[in-house]
Amino acid sequence: MKKYGMMFLAVFVALAITLPAFAVEFKYGGLYRLRWQSNNNVRDGKDSDSTVYTPDGTRLDTDDNGNWIDQRLRLYFTFIASERLQLVTKWEVDTQWGDAQSGGDVGADSVNYEMKNVYIDFMIPFTPTRARLGVQGFTAPGVGGWMLDDDFSMARLTTVIDPVTIDVGYIGAKNENVTDEAENIDDWLIAVSYNQGPLAAALTFLYQYGHDEETISALHVDAANLTAWEWLGYGNYVDVIPGYRPIHDNNFFDVGFNIAYEMDWVAAHLNAVFNFGDYDVTGTQTNIITGEERIVYQENTDYDGWMVDAGADFFYQNFTFSIGGFYAAGPDINIDDGWLKIDGSGFRYPNGASHYWSEIMGLGTLDVNVGGTDASDHVMFAGGYNAGDKPSNIWTITAGAAWQALPTTKLTLNYWYIGTPEDVFSDIVYGPNGNLLYVDTDNSIGSELDFYLDQEIVDGLNLRFVAAYLFADDGYTIFNDDDDAYEVGARLQWAF
């Protein structure tokens, strides 16, 4: 009997170990996207080679043209024990056709399988709170990409007490050198959102402690070796603090507010984000006329930028009419006897912010090239503003209309006017000997038209055709007589 008892116990233990595995449900899905695009002048604003020289006498080749096809596959696998416990994983493969590194060339072998999300999601017993620990996606309620909209290494607690939701979290934004905290970036946030009936509102607080790190807010890069030309051209004020290095005691605060109202015939929103905090900077600055250098030290330099974004959609039968715009503050920049001066810091973003808007200036549907940045939708020679998904020193007015022509067919046309709150450099001319010949400023980037045709092909497979044109004004680049830019392409997408 003892022998059989031991056999029974062994079988029971084995079943006890294996039964929980049988109790775990498995959920899967994903997304496939294929894009083609062709663009011109979205990088440099010139149709052909210009007679523009850098300070070392080099003539610039300013004729850009981008053409490529890329694709993306995302695979989602979720392991569910119950409503109280699950493990979420998301994986991604990006490929540019013809590119060896991403697996798009002949033969196609490549190591480009990426982890997008892996996190544990569980209810804390006897509370209305869920915990999510790991690499996960997070979007700041209401204000979205104006503050945070990305994947993060994050610990987050979400408490739902209808109609209020409270998120509290920590983000490990950067910790590549575990023996030197000076290069760390640590984030703490709390977001309170309300959603009941037609009204929604949210208030988000973020503190991003950058220690002595220079890349806290997408407005700082290593400025150690940048020339005056690079401050004005290849980089701009939102990418570089001209001549200042390094940054110390970097404390960045963001406060975001959102209110939205939606009924059958209208949906309206108002967003606002305010920067607070300060940092210290030390280093040298170079005179762009004489080449003279001077020591610069600024203590407790403030983050004091702000933005406001408002808009409304009106619904009538098969039509949607939209109107809105945003204002992202910028600095007052000027050259005083060859010294570049900046008054005010402009609106700045924490790491992890990403706000998409128009097609050409705001990255839009066709986004950026997965294979690199040389042909991306981002103005290289901006003279004091930032476009892309982190607009700063930009204000816009937009209006548009969408027509649901058929249950599977939709046409959309949007207009954007894009200006700058503060003047930017619109014409900087260096001679062959590197001497500064002429500087001019402007405050208008141009007008953009974006057209979209959305068509469902079969069983949720959707095709979007995109055509966009920018009527460029003088503020588009630092070159004189900016040329217009265009972008055409298509996106084929299936979420499954």
C-alpha cells in the first residue's frame, strides 16, 4: 500500500504542477503595415544645388529626394490566468525594402526582431488598483503626445473609482551606466482623469530628473563640437543649446491639462501643457563673425515654455468638418555683434513625448523612414523652430473636411497654416572664405494641404492613399527663396 500511496502522491504532485498551465488562456493578435512613399524638399527646402557655403568654405549639396518602401509586423501574445492576472508581450519587425540591415535585401536574412512590450499586469488584492510592471506603452491622459506617448520601462499603478481614474508611475527613462548616476534620467508621474457622459477631463503631473544628463527634453544634444553654422542650420535651438556645455542639476517639470466634450454632432477639446523647473549650464560660446570664444555660465536657467491646443469636429450626415490649431511657444533669438542670443527657452518636451499632426511638417501617416534619418520627414535646415513630432516655436491654424462616401470609402482634405511665434533665421549667407555675408529673419513657414483616401479592401485590410503639398514661405529653411515640398504615398494595413 505504501508503494501505491507514493505513486498516487507523485501523480498528484505532477498534476498540481501542470494544472495551472492548462488554466492559462492564450490570446494573440497583431498588425501588418506596408508603406510606399516619395517626397521632395522635406529635408532641405531646395530643388537643386544652392550657392550656400558653410563657414569652412564648403558648398552644400541641398537637393534631396526620398523614395522607399517599408513594412512593419507587430505580434501580440498575452497569457491570461484570469481577469486579475496576465502577462502581455508585443514584438516588432521593421524592414526597409532593399536594406540589408533590416532584412530587406536579396536573401533577406537579418536579426531585426524587436521587443516592444513585456510586462506583468495584475490586480492588487482587496483594492480597485491594477499594477503593471515592465516595458509597456503609456499615453498621458488627454494631452497624449504633448507630454508622453511611447513605450517605457515603467512601474504603474492604475486605480479606477468610476468616473475617476488615477495613474501613478515611475519611468526608468535612462540608466545605461549603472555606476554613474550623472547620466541617469528618472521620471515620476501622477495623472487623474475623469470620464462620464459627454465630458472628459484630465490633469497630469510629470517630474523628470535628468541629473547631469543633457538629453532630458529633446531640446538638448551634445553641443561640445558644434560650430555656429550647425547651431543655426544642421541643428536648431530646440536641438541645441548654442555653445553651452555641460548641463548640471537638470530638473524638468511638466503639467498638462485636458478637457473634452462629445455629443452626437460635435466633439471638442482643449489641451494645455506648461514647463517648469531649471538647469545649470557651463561652457563656451563662439562668435559666428570673429570666431572669438568666451566662457559662459548660467545658474538656474528656467524651463518656462508652454503650449495650447484646441479644436472641434462637427458631424453632419456623412460629413465631418474640423477646425483647430495649436500654439507652442518659442524663444526670441538674435545675433548681437556675432554672439547668438536666446531669450526664453521655448516649449520643451520630456523624453517619450511624440505629437503627430500634419503630413509633411508633423510626420503624419507616412511618418519616417524605418531604415534611417537621411530621408525622414524632418526639416534639417530649420532656422529656429522645431517641426516633426515635437513642434516648438510653431503656431498653426487648421481646417478640414472628411466625407464618408461609401461604407468602405472615405475622403479627407486638411489645410494647415504654419507660422512661428518668434522670428526665425530665413536667410543666412556665408561666402566662400567662410565670412558671414548676410542674415535675415521671418515668421512664416508656409501652408500645407493634406489629402487622404481611405479604402477598405477586404475583411479589415485597409488602404490609405496620401498626397501632401507644402507651399513654403521664407521661414521654412535658412536659405533664401525656399522651394515647395511634396509627399505622396500609400499605406496598406491590417490589424488582426
